[in-house]
Amino acid sequence: MSFLVYNKSSEDMSEVGNASVDLIYTSPPYNIGTKYKNNLDKIDFVSFQKLLRKVFSECFRILKPEGRVIIEVADSIVTN
């Protein structure tokens, strides 16, 4: 068995063929202001929806028909 790991955004996975992936495990950004290196995880809601649509569209494009998607969503509390 072999696998590749790409360290990049999943908005564009053009290097991965259609229906070629058995399993996708992802934890999408929560858009609550978390700082990741040079990226602040806080954009307007419409932009956030567009981002998630692009990512999930790509995920389902590359997923085999019998494949599985695991989406980890943790509890989040935002206080000001």
C-alpha cells in the first residue's frame, strides 16, 4: 500500500484523479479567529461558505463511489 500527503489547501486538488481516493479524513476550519502560522481563521460568513463548498466539492470529486468521508467537528466556545 502507498499513499501521498499534500500539505496545501483542499480547495484545489487537481493533482488527484477523479474517484481515486478511498478515505478522506478532514477537520475543516471553524472560522472563529484561530491563528495558524500566517493565516487567521476568520473570514466573513459568505466567504466561509464558499470555501467549504469548494473543499467539499473537491472531496466528493476525488472520492471513490464506495469511499468514505470522516469530518471531525470539535466543540468550540468563543468568548470576547
